[in-house]
Amino acid sequence: MTGLSRPFLKRLLMTTVLMASFSTVAGETLITNAVIVDGTGGSSVIGSVRIAGDRIVAVGALTPREADTVIDAGGLVLAPGFIDTHSHADERILSQRDAGSKITQGITTVVVGQDGSSPYPLATFFAALEETPATVNVAAYAGHNTLRSIVLKEDFKRTANPGQMQVLSGLLREELDAGALGLSTGLEYEPGIYSSSAEVLALAKQTAAQGGRYMSHLRSEDRWLQESIEEIIEIGRVTGMPVKISHIKLAMKGLWGTAPNILQILEAARAEGVDITADIYPYIFWQANMMVLLPERDPLDQEAIDFVMQELAPPAGIIFTHFPSQPEYVGKTLVEIAKLRGETPAEAFSKLAQLSIGYEVETGQPGDMIIGTSMNEQDLQALMVWPHANICTDGGLQDRHPRGAGSFPRVLGRYVRDLQLMRLEEGIHKMTGLPARHLGFTNRGLIKPGYQADLVLLDPKTVADRATTAEPFLLSSGITAVWVNGEAVLHKGAFVGAYPGQVIRRAAAP
């Protein structure tokens, strides 16, 4: 508090103010006049929350003390900080520490190492974060694809042999010992697509033995969805550990309307004792590379491409978000690009895929990224309201898919307020207490004495996403203030310049 006179500070501390940036003053912070939604899913209450250091110490009808910094919430909703169970913030978090696209959604914790890809080694990544913290807390899974790339190198289009499995096991053990939450797989991507179920199960057993969890981008979210779901259920059944489906979706026209059937399968597994859950983002389009649509990885297979056009992603619903060999294509649909090239959409898809592959071979960098429209709204809503599905972004810090900047406010604005798909308390539960339980966090996700003071102040009447496919970087609105570990990082929608984020490690197995 340098530069402020003692009389001014005394007057400030005795006045009720909405000035979160003074929360580090000696004494405690008291947030008053708040509609408290505590993360359990229970009804909201009007009350106050007291913060001491990085912890919540009291909740209820509280009386200000002389040394308190008092913050008048003005009747807005005070919720636990949102937990993004599927984030790609690790790609930029060390250089973009503000994590603006996350904080303005109310996200206070990001969980990275997704789809089988993780920073390596995690011990080094965690040490860097502790030396230069971000605004948000960070936890991570160990990525199967990352470890597989290290061990199999260029010879990855096959199953791992016994010797390689031993090396994989050793690397996984090191990552789990470093604090990884568990093992993540991306079985629709290289090099995980070439792994056998036996390989994945062996590593999953090891993860369970070390007290970890399993999270998976399934082998298929379209053609072989049910078989892929059975694979993750079997992993949960054999290992006994919690298993989670990443960004659950029905990404094929032939599957539309079958969400009740899929949920019935998941509920049957839970009734059997398999702790299977899922996360979901609130959009009917995804983002990945072109070849994920072609399981055989053959860009010349016109029959497979025709199937893509008809069943998986219509040409008008494919938008290029990254294409370095011809950057003028970014932001355009496949229909628009095909017209420019004088080709049919199927022909253009094939030739663009070949260009992308060539670029990757030449540079070693990704050759493309697309948004694909593959789901429908009815299935999305049915999956979202499943009691064991929590909200995520599946987005990075600077993501050309609007989910990166808009997922959580979109749920609160569109699905809670406008469509009334769920109560506000239920929507917030799916962002706080529920994901905390899914991840094994025991001191985050609730407004409760003893818990970390990760908090969000929001206006339920105005909270909304603003990002679109045309303007994907627009930040969300309606999030008024955010505290991470008791320290304000957002005040009146503006960044404070504080970096109190912590590394969240899995507790070591006994």
C-alpha cells in the first residue's frame, strides 16, 4: 500500500467499498450483501463471506471488524471460482499469465494435460509456474500421447512392445510422482490412435495403483462411439478408479437423438459401481485437425471424405481456424474455399488435407485446424443436464473457437437464464462443487470455511458470452470480480495485475 497516507487508509478500511484490489490490507476481507451460491447445488442465501489469507474462514450473517476490508457485493451472486476440467491453457500459460479469456469467465482453476498431450516433464512445468505464477490455479494430467511420442518416436504406427511398455511405465510413474492428477488419453489422435486397448489398460492400472484418475478423448466420437464408451467403462471396471469422458458429444448425424441411449449405458455402468463421469462445453461445433475426420488417415479416400461431408461435418459448417500454408483461408468455410479454388467441397477437402500434411512434414508444425459442426442442440442439452456432467471449455488462452473465451458465461446466460434448462444453483454446481469432486479436490469448489478463497462475483441478469466464430477473442461480460486464493485478480471486469495462482498436485499415494 505504498504511497497512501495512514489517515486515508483508516477511512478506507471503515468504509464499505467495492474495491477488491485492497484485499491484501492487514486484517481480513469481508464480502457482504451477496447472494451466496455455495457450489453444492443447494438454494442460494443472502449473507457474507470472510476471507483470511488464502482461505474462507466464515460464511453467514457476519459483522464487520474495524480492520476489515469490506466489499459490498451489491446483491450480486457470489459463487466458488469455476473449475475448467478440460483446458488447453498450458500452451500459453507461462507467457500469458493474465489468462484473460479464463478469468473473465470466472474460471479460477484450469486442468491441463488434455487429450493425451501434456507439458513434459511436469516437474519442470510446475516449477516454472511456481516461480512465475499465473492468475489462475493449474493442475495437470500426464498425457499418454506425449509419453508415447517420447518412447516410440517416429515408429509410432503400431502397438508398444514389452520393452517400450516398461519405459512408458517408468515415465508415467515419474509424472504421477510429480503430482499429475492421473493419465489422459487422446485415442483419436496420433500417436494414441495406434495403441491397443491392452496398452492403455496396463497404464491405467498403474495410474490407479498410484492413486490417480483417468480421462479420455475417446477413440471415436462418431462412427464407433458406443464401442469407445465401452472401452472407458471397462477401464473403470477393471481398475476401480474414477474415469471421465472428455467433452462428451454425439458428433455424427446418424447418432443424433440417441443421447438418452448413451446416458442409459453410462448410468448402467455407474449402477454397476464404475465411477464414470463426463465434461461438456456448450457448443454444437468442435475444433481439431482435418485428419481426425479420417480414421485411416488417407486424404485421397474420396469415399471416406464423402462420408465426412454427409454425416460428420457439412462443408458449410467447416471453418478453417489455422492454415499456415495459405493463411488467407483462415475464417472461411470449406464451401467458400472450394468456390475460390474452383473445386467441389470434397475435392477441396482432399487437396487441403494433402497441403496440411506436406506442411507438417516440412516444418514439424501443425498444418491445419478446423471448426466442425457435428452435433445438434437437443443432444447437447440432454448431455449437459446429466447429473454427472460438468462444464468445461476445451479451449486455450487464445483460441479461435469461441469456447475458449465464452463457455462458462454461455451456460449461465443461454442455458440457465434464457432457456431455463437448469436452476442457477445447479449450473454453478456443474462449474464448482461437481468438477471438484470429479477431480478429487477436497478444498476447492465450495464456499465453505477452510476452503481456498477462489470466488466469483457475477450478475446473473447480464452474464453472457460474446465470442463467436467470426470474433473468437471477444471476452465475456457479467463477471464483476474474481478472487484466487484470497487475492483479487479481476475488479469491475478489469485486471488487477495480481498473480496468486497455485499449482495443484495430486497427493502422493500412501
